[in-house]
Amino acid sequence: MVDLLGQYDKIQEQIDSKILEVVKSGAYINGPEVHSFQKELEEYLGVKHVIPCANGTDALQIAMMGLDLKPGDEVITADFTFAATVEVIALLQLTPVLVDVEKDTFNMDIEALKKAITPKTKAIVPVHLYGQCANMEAILEIAKKHNLFVIEDTAQSIGADYAFKDGSVKKAGTIGIAGTTSFFPSKNLGCYGDGGAIFTNDDELAHILRGIVNHGMYKRYYHDVVGVNSRLDSIQAAILRIKLRELDTYCEARKKAAIYYSNAFTSNKNIITPAISSFSSHVFHQYTLQILNGKRNELHQHLLDNGIPNAIYYPVPLHSQKAYMDTRYNEVDFKVTNELMDTVISLPMHTELDTEQQDFIIKTIVDFINN
């Protein structure tokens, strides 16, 4: 699905040199590389504060801790996403509220969001799925009306741009009170281990978050808030500094590959190619088709049989997962999500894809679908 070795080959000299430099420095935790990466990512995103942490799941949890959400507070998020988003809500004894998504963008459905709000609702967590932003302008309007926090889960969309109706543009993750991301190796901006970060323009929140990630300390051995141990290590930060300089190039390579795929599939009545919204660029963390002839599972296996990696993101909706089932949920409220479970399939998508590889993938899919 990704070619991390091919990507590494192009930056090997820089990576190897930097890793050795960090090892020789002995500054493995909160060293100069971490602080430099933080500043460079702040400049790239156009955000006042970046708080690095150990992984993307921690980033979500720490953001919610920083906003002082209380047990029983309701947090609304999308049903069609990876479990980490709802996992941290449950871990903090908050009440997860899952809503359906749009069939074309796979992001949170605005009408479903409106219906889910109750007096107990305190936050909305839109997930910018597969590489493009949810309808943030509409979400912000709803949040303002009901005095709710908006925490963006941008693990799959770092580098994407969101365009507001007034012509202003912001990077994904810098629009709500806080944004979170993951630097898992397969992400558009990925390290060689685990890593994550939180973004905010709120000075007070940033101060709180910086304490939480480091055991609640602002001064060594003085614990002012309840915290966790969640720090990005210096080796990963050094790798991320190098790859951040390439992020826009990486995203453009993914877009080019996505266009090539879509041009080949667009005329096939049994295949729906990814939609691109009018307000967000798409950085294609995943390239996800919808297969309409009822043969998605067979196609999945056929591709594997032909040596083509592919994945189903996601085979089971969150509201049907054993850990998150709840009598509050009604199947009729998840019509789109339940359909997507049976139709979506994600193809190889990475910076090293070439047209020869894509042609083989495309032909294998089209021949199977048309057979």
C-alpha cells in the first residue's frame, strides 16, 4: 500500500546523517531537533502553537484533557473512521456520539450532526478522512451556535487546504480550537516509528497542553496539572524535519497518481471514484473507490491473488464494534456508513507510484469488474 523504502532511498543520505547526529548528541528526549521541528511545522501550518507528542491517539486524548471535558459530556464524531477517534472519548469517560457521513466525501454529514446535538454535547470531532477536510465552515457555525469545542482529527489530511467562502484559506488542523495529527510511518508526513502533534492558536490552551504531555510539569518535579508521558523523541523529530520539507511534493505526487487512477475508472458504471469537495484540497492519504456491482469482497481477494496490495477502510462501522455498541444507536441513522462498509476499497497510494504500476492495477480491476 505504501513504498516507504523507495521514499527513503531518495532522502537516505540526509536521514542517515541526521540520525547519527542525534545519537552522537545524546539528546534523545526534548532535544534541539524536537524544538526545531515544532517551529518549522508551526510555520508550515500557519499556526501559533504545535505541541509534539508520542502518537496521534495521544494527541486526541491530550486535546480533550486540555479542554477540561468532564465524564458524561457528549462528544460527536463520525461513525466511519478508525477507532482511535472514539477510543479516547471512551477512555476519558466521555460519551461518544456517532453520526453518519456523506457518501461522496466520506466526511461527517452536517444534517446528522445537527440532529445529534443535545444539552450534554460539549465538543465535535470532525475527521478529515482519506485526505480532505470535512465541511468546517458549517461545523464552526453549528459549534458557535451551541457553544461547542471543535477538535479536528487531521491524521489523514495534513497538508490539505480549506477554503472559506470569504476567500481565506487555512491548513487542515488549524481551524478549530485544536487540531491533532499522527506521524505513523504510512501517513503523508510519517516518521520511522510513532509520533503525533496537537495544533492550536489558543495561547492558554497551548500552555495547558505543554504541561499535560510532560507529566503535568512546567517546572521539573512540580506537577501543576494531571498529565501523561507523551513525547516525540528526537530521532523521529529529525526525520520529520527532513520529510516536512518534502511534504508538498509528496502530496502533489499523490494527487497526480489519484488523477491517473480516476481518469481510468471514471467511465465505468460499477466504479465510483473519489469526490473532491469544492472547499478542500485533497492530499490522498488513501485513494478509495466504491464498487457498485456487489463484488467488492471478490475484487479485494482477486487483487491480492494478483500481488496487488489493497485494503478495506473500514470493514465494520464504529457503532457496530463490540467495544462501542450502544442502545442509543439506530441502524436507520447510519444508512451511508452501512453502505460504504460493503463498497469501499482502497488502492496502493504513495509517493513512489509510477504509471507502469498503476496501469497493471487498473487493468486488473477493470478486467475483473467487466467480466
